Amino acid sequence: MWRTSVFESSGSRTDLKQQIFVSLFCVCLFQEENIEYYNSKDGEDIDSQMSLKLEFVYDPNFKNHVNYSHTAVQIPTDIYKGAPVILNELNWTQALERVFIENSRDDPSLLWQAFGSATGVTRYYPAAPWRAPDKIDLYDVRRRPWYIQGASSPKDMVILVDVSGSVSGLTLKLIKASVMEMLDTLSDDDYVNVARFNEKAEAVVPCFKHLVQANVRNKKIFKEAVQQMQAKGTTDYKSGFHFAFNQLLNTNVPRANCNKIIMLFTDGGEDRAQDIFEQYNWPNKTVRVFTFSVGQHNYDVTPLQWIACANKGYYFEIRSICAIRINTQEYLDVLGRPMVLAGRSAKQVQWTNVYQDALGLGLVVTGTMPVFNLTVDGNSQNQLILGVMGVDVHLDELKRLTPQYKLGANGYIFAIDPNGYVLMHPNLQPRVRLRFFIRSIRNHSTITLICIRRQMIDGRSGEMTIKTLIKSMDERYIDEVTRMYSWTAINDTDYSLGLVLPPYSEYYIQADLSDILCVLCRCMVILSLSLSMYREYCKRLQMAENNTQFLADFLSLMVEISPESEDYQSRQSLVIYWIKWIEMLIRNLCRYGFLALFASTNGGVTRVYPNIAAESWDEDPEPLNSNFYRRTLDNKGYIFRNGTVGILVTTAVEVVIGGKTMKPAGVFLQIVSADLVLNVVVMFQDLLCYLIDDGGFLVMSNQRDHWKKVGLFFGEVDPYLMFALYNNSIYARHQTFQYQSACEPMASSHTGAAHRGFYVPSIADFLTVNILGLHYAHLCLLEDVWAESSDTKGSSSCVTVHSQFYFTNTTNSFNVLQDCGNCSRCVCVCVCVCWRFLNFYSPAQEENPCEVLNSARYRKGPDKCFDYNSEVKLCLLL
């Protein structure tokens, strides 16, 4: 497999290891001008003499311009590229270029191959120019998710911040910046809490009573709280360490259950708190303590050095802002030492959570493996981790394994990681991550969701049928549907894959090829039909010299194709033409005066009659991506929609074979011209006539001033009447939280324009224009957003509340006396639909951020933990 070749090539081949380590530990120092490499940030350094000048070609697989003959090197902005350690790094990692090229030849489907060094140097293949952000480039591979997860085992960390009066001024600013940088070294696999202390210790976020997951959301909350800290009082180390040890020893809450760490940021002190360590940590010393002396001062730092060395930690000094980034990540090298000493048992492929690729590839997961220094220093083995090797897998690659046409219009797959985060899902947006799988189907009972989520995280298999409300693709409608969820573990990973299918997609129609010649001949008779096919069919079928040979080749291919074949959709779609069904519909078209007929199939074929009507067909040419087509399959009866040239009504075609019901197609009829109806009923001006669809949108009206409002939500057309319909339970409201919103900063208003979605507690809401837009409920920081990769400048993470309306009353017609302000009017309501929702769903309540953040969600800890080895070297003052 390619993964084996990549990682063995980076650290297991004998000749490569010798070449690497001889280069690394040779006595001579390399001169900068003697080393040639491609500096990916070459455009920022026009004076560089050793950077190669390369030519690039665009590769759609990488979504970038690349060079396949060389690797590229990225060096962080705050690291001097001419430093001896960096020159050594550039020299010995050059050997990886040949390995990467060979791997790519063996497996052309490989995407980015990268090696992230413990010194901060990144070498990746193929070479591509670096994508520098508009602001200063702070990219450092040691702070990327794939490096953090591959370089050390998960961590439980408590950060203690000295806020006594002596740290006021510049020292406090340095401490705040250091703590925020420390938080950036943590990943979703880690747990953390931050506490401030002087005479007493307390959490900087009051509602964080215990360790919380170090995801983007929680780290953002910590950073905002740290910025608000003020210095006062006197220093008492014992209060801080009491708090920290109690946090780390609390086994009743979710934790990483591996490395246990205390980070102490202070300006100095005389107390060594020895009795605290004797009580909690000695003699086993299961908790490492790292101490940081921050600021310019003349305090005695010996107690801080002793605390660190007496508890298997290290001591660091941060005298200026320039020393923050390097010193807050050096501890990772210390945590990696047990992994190095563990040898081959620690060299296992780990798969990361989903994240944004820095080079613009999009959402990826990365397979990582640590690279160790296996040389012997005297009588002891070297304990240095050289870096992490990584290979990216784009999420689109996973989706291509199960094409949509095999799942049907409303079927899909999804995957989650051990933390319960969604890796792949149709609703997963490029810049924002779904917080938990529990959010994607939150309309069911919590017990059901927890059961599915836990089984998937544990890698077990199962299936369950669920009734739920789902939103349409355009988020204007909701439908009650039945879905069957099936899930199982993905081999050789800690991911779990789920499959979701509606009942009518569990089976497919097997074409009978016995009379294929007859079918093909009859297809030639219907010359007046316009045929639209969006997909590429019959990739293996070549053009022939004559029609007879082409037909023979076609029939041979159809017989050969199996459901597992790549061209199976050709057999499913091109063979089944629904000839008799189409002919029957055409006869009805002429009999009842329908204007046009559109018939779409799961196979990707759309037929239009007459041909000229194809010009008005504005749905997606791929039926499986069409919002109207997907809603058609999920509903019984008829669905109405206002089209560009008239009213469209649709219904699904049900086929029952062997007791199994399938919906292989949908029929769309343009039943009447909107202008014709309006010209007839407009004569009756005293009679207000509205046609409203099942989502509350205006389809037709006899009022001229409403003609331009066709397609709008009815609350914007006649708010009094819409309120009456809602108040009399003709329409019910379903409210959902959108956890993937990236909102622009707003000064005072919490409303914005979007598809209809609003709160409806009183008639005043219908009379307020702003409330007819999307109602934003800023539940602060409830979602994880990749700020560093967001394309929307100035946007921030937020949660928005969406509301959709649907029919809930089972009465076909009834009268309502409706108040219209200074008048009253009698309203006759006729419900012209063939389906109902039997259940009324009460609106969702806004969640308390602290309750959400503190709720203990199940996650799977590491299978192996490398946090202790008796041979780890003792403390050295750094």
C-alpha cells in the first residue's frame, strides 16, 4: 500500500536512514550558498541566492500550479533560514525528494506528501508556490492539526496563570500572549482548562468546572477570557497547584487519559510548593510540570527550575514577544520522547480530524506517522523526534467511492471520527465544521442519537430506521421522511462510516435485456421528445464504423455490466426508457391541455415535451441534484411550485416489484399559464384569491400588486392573513439551529436578509419587516470555525435560527374570521394537498452556551498512550 511505502521511505529504509543521520550529525556546518532548494515563499525573498527557479503547470487534482520534479520548502517567518540547524535540516531532508517522487509514480492518486520537521521546516511534494494570506504569514507546521496529532499522544493540560500585582504591565501582556500561543498547540484530541491565581485560584471561564475539549470553539472562549485578566494581590503557588491537580485527578469527566501536564506562567517566586507535590505527584510523578519565567526582571528563577525538574518537566524563559512562539511549543519534543523510546510500537499511522488544507486543496484528512531519531548517543538511545510525515486524502476522494447515482436522490454517506466530529456529510460546508453528528439529525430523541453516535465512535456496526423532519436543499421547505441509518467501522482507521437511505432507494430495478432491440426501436419513434443527460455514460463504449456494429457492442456491454461496474448507471439509465409511460403521459397532455411535460429519472435522464419547453426548464440538469426532484420523491401526492412561465406540479412515479416499492422517476407538469389565470380572476377585485404552497410561499394571486411577489413567503405579502393561518394551526412552524453560520459583524440589529425564516410569537412580528428575514440568534461561540482558512473576511462564528412552515391541519376546508387591523374579513381556506404531517413539532429552545460546552459527550480515547518511559532523560535547563 502507498501508506506503507511513504512512511517506510521516510524513516525505515536502512540506506535512507544512514544518509539522513550522517548528514544531520556531521561535524561540518553547511554554507547557505551550497544548498539548493525551492523556497515556496520565493516571491517574498527576491534576494535569495539558493532558491531554485521552477516552472509550474496547473493540476486540477491539487487545485494548484505544481512542479512534479522537485519538492518545495516552507520555513516559518520567524525562523532564520540561514541558521545552522535549518541548513542541516534542508540538507538531510533533500533525500525525501526522491522518495516522494517514487511514491507518486507507484500511486498517481497520491495528493500532498509532506514532512514537518521539529525545527519548523516543511518539505512537501509536488512543489507549489506558497499561499500567503493577506496579513502576516504565521504558518508553522508544528501548530498544524496533523503535526500535533502525530507528534505526541493526547494531553490533559491545566494552564496556571499568575495574576498577582507583580506581573502588571508588560509582563501581564506577555503572559496573555503566551497562554494564547500555548492553546494553539492543542488539538481536538486534547483536554484543557485555564486558571488564574494569586491568593486563590479560579477558572478563567467560570462555567468550565473541569477540563474541556481543546477544540476551536473552546480555545476561542479561553482566549477571550484570558484577555480580560487583571493583575492584583499576592502570589500563592500552592493555591494554583491545588486547583490544577484536582482538575487532572478528576476521573468523572471526559478526558484524554494520557499525558497529564501543568503549565505555570509567572514572573517568579520563592515558594517551591514541595508539600503539594508530595501530596499529589510523588513518587510516581505522573503529572509533568513545565514552568515559564515571563518578562524582564531580576527575580530568582531557581525555584521555578526546581519545580520543573522535580516533576519531569522543563523550565523556559520568555523575555520578549519574539520568544513566545518557540518556547510555547518546545514542550512537544519532551512529550515525544516516550514515543521514540517505544520504537516500532509507536510507529503507527494516525488519521487526523478533517481540516482545511493550507495550500487550497479544501477539506482533507491526513494520515500521519512520527519520524524518530534512532541513533545511539554513547550508551543510550537518542530520544529526539525528528518530525512527522503526512499524506493528505481529499474528502472528494472518499465521496467518489460511492457515487450519488448508486445511492439515489436522497441517499448519502457520512463519516465521523473518534471525537464524534463529522468528517463527511452532504451538509458539511467548506469553511465550517459540523460540531457533532448529533446536530445533523437532531429532531429525534436524544437517546436514539446518543446510541448511534456511541456505537459509531466505538467502531461497532448497526442499523436503525428513523422518522425525521428534513430541510430541502434551498432551505425553504421541510418534509417528514423515513430514513434507514446503517453504520460500520472503516478498516485500518478509527473512523466510522454511515449510510442513509430512504425506503424507496433500498432496491434498484434490474433491466430485462431480452427485448432490448424492441426497446431501442421504439425509442426512435418518439422524435418529438427533447432528451437531456447531464452525466457521462458508457465510458467503455467506443464509436463503430456502422450502426449494426455499434448496436452489437452496446448490447454486449449491457450484458457484461454488473452493479459493481463503473458503467452500471448506463445500464440502469439508458436501457430503461419508460416508453409506454411516456406515451401515456403525452396522450394526457393533449387531452387535458397541459402546457408541458418533464419526466426525470434516477438514472439522470430528463425528457421534455414539447421541445420548446426545455428552454423554460430551470432545474438542475442532474435530477439527483435537483431540489424539486428530491422533494418529489419524499412526498406522496402532488407538490406545487411557481415556475418561470407558469405553475409546475409534480408527483413521484411508484413502481412495486416483488412487494418492494421504488420511486425511479418523477413527472413534472406545467399545468397552466400564470398570466391566463390572473387575467381571468383579476376581474373579481373584491375577492382576494391566493394560492399558497405547502411551505407558505405565494404561487398565485388575483391582485395585480402581488404579481411581482409571486415566490415570496406569504408573510411578506399579507402578514395579517399569514398570522391567522398560523394561529389557526393551518401552518405549523419548525425551528432549527444552523451551527455552520459565519456571520458578518452587526452593530445593533440581529436580523438579515435570506430565505424565509423567522420567529412567530405574535402579530407584531409579521408587521415588522426586518423580522421577515432570517432571525440570527448569536449563541456565542457555539461552533467550530477554521478562522485561519475562512474566505469571508470579517466574519465570525455564530449560530443562526431558521424557521420553516408546513401544513399541519387535516381539515380540507374551513372558514376563519380574521382581524385585519381596522376591519375584519371572512377567510375561506381550502387545503389542496394530498399529504399531512401527523405530528406537531414544538419549536427548539435556544441553548445555554455553558450547558452545551460542559455537557459530557462520549468520545473514544487513544488505543495506545505513550506518556511514560523510565529511560527518559532527566530535566535539563533550556
